[in-house]
Amino acid sequence: TFHVFTCVCVCVHVFLLNQACYAIICNLCLLIILIFHEKVYLNDHTFPAVCLLFIMYGFSSTAWIYPASFYFKVPSTAYVFLLSANMFIGVFGTLTTFLLQIFSD
């Protein structure tokens, strides 16, 4: 039972540490949006949604790193792979949406 308790404590500690690190990055990204006055993100209706989107992305991506690390020889490779996959999907999803809006007009 002590071994299980130790494993749970380590997992919870690592998860909370990752969330704390992501919170710093998330706040810096939101600060950049505020500094450059991006009007699309700073509306009264959209800014809370953007903040929530940033926070939920951190919860979802960090939670998948640990299970994915078992499929790689080096655990940090799972982090790099998931980060790259998320970036790829985000960039090409945004680009596709932008191009479809241009062509529909």
C-alpha cells in the first residue's frame, strides 16, 4: 500500500507541477494578446472564452503526456511528439478555416 501511495503522490506532484508551469506560459500568452491589443480576442464576449480555451488546452495536453510516454523509449519524446502534433493540427486547422473563408467569399 505504501508503494501505491508513493506512486499516486508522485503522479499528482508531477501533474500539479506541469499545470503550474503551463499556467505561467498561459498567462504570458494572454499578456501578449493584451499588449498587442488584438481586438478579435479582446471583445467582452471573446476574451473570457479565449482564457478558458487556453486553460482547458493545458489540462488536456498535460494529462495525455504521461500515458503517451509508455509508447516511447524516452518519455520526453512523447512530450515533443504531442506538442508537435497539437501544433500541426492547430496551424493547419486554422489555415484551412482561413482559406475556406476566403474561397467562400
